[in-house]
Amino acid sequence: MGSAAKTSAWVNELKSARQIRKLSLEAVAKPAKISAAYLQKIEEGAVNNPSPRILHRVSEVLGISHARTDEEHHTSTVAKMAD
């Protein structure tokens, strides 16, 4: 699985976690210090490579482990270096 596919899977996981918790985009975005519109773009896949820092903040709001975002960032960085 390529880094883009892994990031996409992680973004889908974040969206699912938000929906399961019945949280609005605004309820997650505000404490993550991003706009609801930007979070929606991330969830829709309109943001190709969301910042690991932003993924950390969103995952923290959702109570999801940061280990996964660290792994995704590492994989993405290694892939970019190989290009």
C-alpha cells in the first residue's frame, strides 16, 4: 500500500471516529485549531497530504493514538525522499 493510500485510510478512520462519536466538523475542528471547512476537505480527500501536526491535533480531539499518525508521517517522508 502506497503512502497516499495509507494516509487516505487514516483519514477515513478519523472521519469514522468523528461520526461514531456523533461529533460535528466544528466540534472537532475548533479544539484542533483548524476550520471546519478544512477538516471537511481533509475528510473528502481534497487535501492530498495533510500535515502530521494537524492529524495529531485531530486525533487528540478524537482520543485516537498518535502512533499511527507518526507512522504515516514517517512513511510519507521516506517515500518523498525516494522520489
